[in-house]
Amino acid sequence: MTRKLVVLTLLMISLLLVFGCQLSTTNDINPTASVGGSEIGKAAPDFTLQDLEGQTVTLSGLRGSPIMLNFWATWCSPCRHEMPFLQQVYEDWQDKGLVLLTINLRETLSEAMQFLQSNDLTFPVLLDTDGGTSSNYNITGIPTTFFIDKDGIIQEKRLGSFSNAAEIENYLDSIMP
């Protein structure tokens, strides 16, 4: 019986890594699907959120810069898996004009800070404590990443974790000048 439990547990972990963490099971998820509020080719919904230092960040205030916007949570295993790749892209691309923003979903400041510190992560994190921004972006599973051009238009959307930094960089071609 114990062996079956181990196999079942490993299967569940594998499925989470492949498909991401579902927030809702009401819709089938297609990473390139166009849904209201997060349609490819449409303006990205504006938001105003606090970063970990208490500073206010608005998406519209970053107009003119290409933006990679990643939704995540500390409890999400696929999110945790891709964090080193986000860090690498942040370090390699911020001097090239890329703005990388991550939005932590419905967790406290201390939860997010503790996770970042324990994993040596330095990229910007915004807090969506009430879930309003994730709702505006129709987030149904995490991680979900949007690639927004300098004019504020969503060019690409990716549901699920990235396997490496090169995979992220392939998406950046759609938004970097």
C-alpha cells in the first residue's frame, strides 16, 4: 500500500509541474486563448499595486517599456520551479530595458518576503492581496505570464512554468525592440 501511495504522490507532483496550479476549474485552459481582460492583441488591464517596500506601482506608469508580468504564489510548486529562471532573466535583461514584474497572489507581505529572502530572489514583487488584479487578468491557473509591449499591448501569454531561461527569452522577442 505504501508503494502505491508514493507512486500516486509522484504522479500528482508531476502533473502540477506540467499543468501549473489551477485557481479555478470552471474553464478549460488554453495558454494562448483570448479571454476578456487578458486578450492577446488588446491593451493590458491597468492596475495599481504596492511593492514589498510599500511603493505604489501602476502598469500605465511603465508605458514605453516592454514588460514581462508573472502571476505566482509561494505555495505553487510550478511557480517555485521557475523562479531561478525569472531571476536569471531579470539580471540579464533589465539593462536592456525589460521591466520584469511579478505579482504575488493573495499572500501577505511577510510570506512573500520570507520566500524571496530564503531563495535569494531580487526581482520586483507586487502584492495582489485581494485578488483584484488577478481577476482583471482572468487568471485561472498559476504561474501565468504576460508579455506586454511598450505600447501596453499584450503580445504573448503563457500558462504554466518555464523550463529554463532560454524558453522565456524566446517569448521576449515579441516585445523587445
